[in-house]
Amino acid sequence: MAETITTKKFAKNVVMSIVAQIISLAVSFVLTLILPKYIDKFQYSYWQTYILYVGYVGVLHFGLLDGLVLRYSKFDYEELDKARLRSQFIILLIFTSAITLITTAVSLLALGAPLEIIFILVAVGIVTKNLVTYSSYMLQITNRINKYVILTIAQRLTYGLVVVVLIACKVNDFIWYCVADLCGDAVGIVIGVIFNKGLFFGKAIPLKEAFKELKVNVLAGIILMLANWSAMLMIGSAKMIVQWHWDELVFGKVSFSFNVSNVFLVFVTAISVVLFPSLKRIDQEKLPSMYKTIRGILSPLLFFMMIFYFVGSWLLKMWLPDYEISLYYLGIFLPIIIFSSKVSLLTNNYLKVYRKEKLMLLVNAISIAVGAVLFTLCAFVFDNLTAMLGCVVFVIMLNSVLSEICVLKTIHVKIIKDFIIEAVMTVAFILCATLLSLWIGLAVYCGVFAVYAAINYKSIINLFRKVFKRKSVPVAEVAQEVASEEANQTEDKESEV
């Protein structure tokens, strides 16, 4: 029987995951804010091209790993059918290795420098990144978050330290920074094997049965995988069009802006890692109340974090004057962190719990279709980069709203007012960041946020009071208490009227 997740256990997992993400944040700081100062802008652009395309190699397991997540996330490590999982690992290794060889051959025959080198390195990443994902998924779904933290820290720290050494040695060739990423993967694979020995070594099930298991896993996970990776494609397609239509320097500066915005998503990722296994082990009747409480704290927190854009821009202008235009781009699409975070943390996790992967894919497909039309028009018809970045925000917002509508219909919760308020906050931030001077924009946005906080303060205070007062009850019970108390307060007000 899988271990029950209490608030104390959940909070511990979140804290441990945040530790890993702090290391990731430090590495991201080096990669995002230090490296651009010490390498040539063209080399930075080539490195970003590698980062862009290697980010999509995870799609090449074709849903196998996502199927394992969906089918085995209710089990602890000791309960797993290890022979069955070993067979899936062997298939994964053979298949990704074959794709790596094919990609390398095509790159050597069809591409010239520097794309030839870039895609050969991407080909290596096909194997390394899928193997790291296999290990990290197995740690996450079996709730061994402490070991997942160690793997993440080892992988990211290796990457960061190699980059620091390269910077110290004044290496200006993008190839070595790509190799640094692959070195981090290699360390992650070793750590993953140590923590999951039973999933790598030993007898596997017979080949015929292994392929039957593969079919079940792929059918279970292919839709979820397409949904997850299509979500990445919403932003990735915009970056690809920038790379194709504008020159390398423009692509590098736009990529820099996207990288800075990703730093804001670090702590949301930390919570998302531990939330899905917790939700899978909670009674479904308690999930609606938990949705409202998590959402009630997430949105105000993210809108508050956006205040740091103004101070951060002031510092970055002094540190990286060559990338000043990137800060203007950042002011346009930074609000994507609000909507991407809700999708990553809440809506996707809930749709996975309710096995609504087809809805996830449909929503993402609609968003990608809208984005493809808008991005193409902005780039190839109007040749307007600013409009294109604005369309990125619109598409991510559209995706978030459609995803939430699907969840809300499933759990029978209504929060229409929140959609309107968040849209107003988003527009207010973009106007403050792009039309006003830095400090006037900060003052105006702080005023807008103060009004927003006044509207939401009761639910936030109530949630914190319950969480810190009760440390060892199930997570869902806290959510239920908070939701019940808010409902009672609403009923009391109505009776008074």
C-alpha cells in the first residue's frame, strides 16, 4: 500500500525540491546572466540554438515514460514490478540510440557548420536526456523526493561548474558549453542508476510480453506526452520563427529574455514535482477544495514576484548593456509565468489525475494552431517582433484559460471573476513595463498589486493559518477545512444581508 501524503510530508517534499531548484537557480543565474557577458554574441546565439532543439528530444520516447508515470504513480518503490520496468528501459535505450545514429548521419550529410555540430550534439542528447528523465520520473512517482533532489543537484551542479571553468579559461566556443550540458546529463545518469539499481539491472520479462507492456504504456502516455510537449511548442515555435526570420543576434537577444523569464518558474517547478504523486493518493471528492486553495495562493504570489522585474531590469542594464533591448522584450512577455505556472502546477496535474489527457492535447492543439497563425503573420507578413511577443502572451493566456475551463467543469468549481481580474493585472503589468519609465512603472504596478492583494487577502491569510496550525494531517484535509470555512463565511454574510 502506497504511503499516505500528509501536509507535513508534502511540505517536506516541497522544501527538498526547492533546495534542488535553488541549485538550478544558481546554475541558471550563471548561464543566463554571467555567460552572455563573457562570450561572443554569435557564439551565445549558436549555444541557444542547441538549447532550443535539445529541449525537444524528450518527445522521442513517444509516450513510454509518461505512460509509466500514469500507470505506476500509485506505487512505492518496493511495490514496483521491476522486471517489467527493466524491459521498458532496455527498449528505450535501444530505440533512442538508433535515433541518435540516424540523426548524426543526416547531420553529417545534409548540414554545414555550425548547424552540423549543433545537431550532432543534439543527437547525443537524445540518449542522455531520455535516460535522465527515466530515472527522475521513477524517483518522483515513488515519492523518493530526497533522491530526486540529489540527482537534480548533481546534474545541474556539474553543468554549472563545467561552465564556470570554461568561463574562467576564457573559452569562447559554443561547442564546449553544449558539452557541459551533456556532462551534467552523464552525472545524472550515473546517480539515477545508483538510486534505481533494480530498474536497470536484473532479468527482464520475455520479449513478447515486453512489447505488450510497451504498447500499453505508449497508448497510455502518448496523449499526455503530446500534450506536455505541445505546451512547450507554444513558446518554442515562436523562438524557431524568430531564428528562421530574423538574424542570429536578434534570436540571441530574444532567447536571453526567455531565459530570464524561466528563472521565475523555478520554484513553481519545485512544487509541481511533488504535487502530482500527492494528488494521485488523495480521495477525488477532496480535490475540488484543494484546487481552490492552491490557486488562491499561487496567483497572488506570482503577481507579487513580477514586481522584481523593475529592480532586475535596472541591475541588468548596468551589467549587460548590450542586451538592453532584451529587457524591453521581457516586459512584454513576462506575464507568461502567471499562466504557464498555473498550467504546469494545477491544470495539467488535475487533468492527469482525472485521466483527461485528450482534453489537454485538444487545448494545446488549439493554442498551437492559433499561435502558428499569429506568429506567422507577425513575422512574415507584418515583420513585427514586438507584436509577435505580445501574441506569445495571448496564446499562453488562452491555453491557461481553456485548460482551467476543462478542469473547472470536471470538478464543478466556478472562478470566472478570477479570470477577469488576472487579465486586468496582466495588461496593467505590460503597460507599466513598456510605456512608463522604470521607477514610475514600478510605483504604478505596486499600486495595482496593492488593490489586487486587498481583494484576495482573506483567503491567503486563512490558508496560511490552517497550514501552519496543522502539521500532520493529510494535505486534502487542510484544503477541505479552508474551503469549508470560506463557504461558511460566505453563508454568514448572505444571512446577515
